[in-house]
Amino acid sequence: MTVALNHLVPQKDALELEPAEMWSLMGGLEGVQRMRENGRILVALASYVERWNFDEGIIIAERMRRDGLQLRRAVTQIMLATFLGRQQMRIPFYLHEVASSYYLMRQRLLILYETNHAGLYSRLAEAL
């Protein structure tokens, strides 16, 4: 969440978060790949809400799909840069995109469940 907020909510000390620290906070390549896979699950959970509230559910799910697309693109770029050894300077920017997309997806899903199914909200919030 630190990396995401560093990107989404700029502060005067935003440049203090070093690329190596971001990489570590996000769990390296394995963590980034896990975020990509979890992003798909988050979208599926949002789509499930369409059963209770079609209008809001479909809008939030579509926003999350778009966030997920950005997340997957950034993960793909990180993997290419890592395996091919090229464009290493861009990895920190892709890390910001991964973290912020995942954070937005998580927040959107929590708000969707909080307003549409309070009974499941607490278990979902605990799991996320």
C-alpha cells in the first residue's frame, strides 16, 4: 500500500522510496505476479455483486477490469524487463502502476461490498 499511495497521493518526500525498497515491499517478481493473479479474483468478486445491485456492480466491475488491464500490462513489462535485461530504468514506474492499480481495485471492491452486502464485508476486508 505504501508504494501505491506514494504514486496516487504525491507528497514532497515522494522520491524517498527507492526502487529496491519498492521491489522488496511488493515481494519481488513473485509478489508482482501474485498481485496480477489476485487482480483477476478481485474482478470476479466484483462481478458477483451484480446479482445484488446490477447498476452499481456493473460500473464498479468495469472500472476494476480497466484497473486490472493496467496492472497486467505493467506486470508484463516488468517481466520482459527482468528476463530480457532491458529497460531496467522503467521498472520502478511499472511497480507504481502495479501497486496503484491493485490498491484501487481492492478499495473499489471493499466499498462495493460495504454498500451492497455488509454481511460479507467484514470477512472480505479481513481476507484482503
